Amino acid sequence: MELRPDQMYKVFENLGFTDFALRDYGDELGKLLSSAAEDNAKTYVVDVVPGGLEAGLNDGIALMEKHYYQPARYEKLREKWNEITILFLCYYPLKSVFVAGMALPSDEGFLEKTPNQNGYILEFNLDAIIDMDDFIGRALEKTCGNMTFWFQSLKMAFHYFQDDVYFIVSLKEHTVENATAIELLEKLVSAQGLFLLQSR
């Protein structure tokens, strides 16, 4: 049975979320949430290795996965991502955080209950987030969803994906302002022992 909007809202309230809006999928929002290179002026990756693992170097990929997909190591890596994000938003205003997904850990059939079977998009503004570390952890644990941090004034988005060992920074438009912001981001990323790489 399809859930009404108020029932959908209640599901996420019961998971510990407050002060959010349920958003409908649409072309404009879909492009904002997308990290696909063809949708953006430029795309960067915050990675654990200093260069891309070339196609065919399966030993390198396997080694990275072996170490960074371990729960304790992944938690440390996520803490670095969070620190980068929190420091970055000290300099640039964060407009919204979106959590988008298709399923919930507690309900594998949740997609079938969503309106038009499009999954869910929750939008939070910064005022609704008291503890960013706690918020990110709860979103990843409770929703199975991906997260997008939208810096509207920069036309820039940070994309966190479930279980990936990198996150993606996409520029929807290339401007003087976000070119300067990328320089700051590179310093923040380097301070965490990670690497900011421009995607091909």
C-alpha cells in the first residue's frame, strides 16, 4: 500500500530525523543530486590514493578495498570526510543537505510504498543539523541513502555514497568563486592526508 506524504514523513521522524522536507524527484533536482560528469562543469574526487587506479590494475583496487572497506578503517575515513566538510562550510554557506535513496535497512520493500515508486528525498537546512557527525552517521546507518551537500552560492555539491571509499565534488557551473573554493578544499583535503583529484 502506497504511503501518504504524512505517513512518509512519520517513517523518517521515527528514525530520528527532524526539521526536514520531503522533496519530489524532478529533472532539476535530479541534476543537482547527480555526480555524473556529463551533468557538471567539473568533477573532483576526494580519494585515499594520489592518482586514479588505472583500468586493469586489479591488485591495487583489491588492496584499497581490503583495507578501507574494513569497518574501523572506513569509520576513520568518514571522520576525515566529515572534518573536511565541516571546515569547508565555515567558509562557505551550506544551503541544504539532501538524503536520497530507495530502501531502508528496516524495510527492504520500502520503495514499493513510496509515491510513484521513486524512492525518497529528504532536504535539511543547516539550522536543522545540531551535530554534523551524528547526522551523517544516522543518515548512512538508517536510510541506505546517498547524501548531497549543496553549496548553492558556489554551484557546488559534495556527494557521499554508501560504502564508497571516496566522495565526489561536482561543480554545476564553473565560476571564479568556486575555483577559489576548490583551492581551499584542496588544502583541507591535504591536511587530512587525502587527495583531491580532478575526474577525467
